[in-house]
Amino acid sequence: MFREDRLEMVAEENNKVRIDKWLWAARFFKTRSLASKAVSGGKVHLNEARVKAARLVVVGDRLRINRNNTEFIVDVLALAEKRGPAKVAQTLYLEIEESVVAREQVREQRKVERLVSVNMVPPKRPGKRDRRLIKKFIRK
């Protein structure tokens, strides 16, 4: 559907790309500067090691990406220096099965917590009688 030569998918010289460029091209972060800050802040690990933004990524590396309290564990399948369509960006990596299952569990847990917290909030402010009962309960 999309031509790979048009997007310059692979860096021809040495088959390596900076990690911040790859994260931006794979659409994990909206801008390259956000990707660079995430790498520098320890939110991205390459092969279980903390790295700097200038570190080079090669095909076969495993990345652990923590974005907004959501963790992705992906294997690098292809390299890209430029950001392309989302369909092409999804072909740059493969998320491992454990990561997908863990994200789904966290999503369900957050959904349940949200429902519980909504139900715990009183539907209205306490009236005069309710305030008296609360004060009476606290004084015990």
C-alpha cells in the first residue's frame, strides 16, 4: 500500500538509528523532543539498560517504554528516521504478548477503580441533619 522507498524506512549507511528518532517515527511520542526527554528521564530502556537519547537502535533490540503510566515492551523489527503514516509505523515494532496482557489488565483495573470511586462520592452535599450525624459519629 505504501512505498517503503518513499519513506526512507531504513538508514542505508549503517542500519542504525538514534533511539529518540525511532520512538518518534514509531509514533510512541508526538514530537522528537518529547521522545528525547523520555529517554533522558529514564522512561525508556534498551535491552534492560537505561540509555541516552543519542544511543543507536538496531533491528532485534528490545525496548521497554513507559508512557503515561502505561508500559510497552516491544521488539524492533525495522528502522525509520522519518515519521510516516501510522500503518507504516506499526510495522516498525512488535509488542510482546506479556506486554499486551499486562496493559489490558491495568486498563480493566483502572476502569473498576473509576467505577468504585464514582459510587463512593455522595450524590449531594450533607444537609443539616446529615452534618449533625457526622459530628456525632466523629465525637465517639
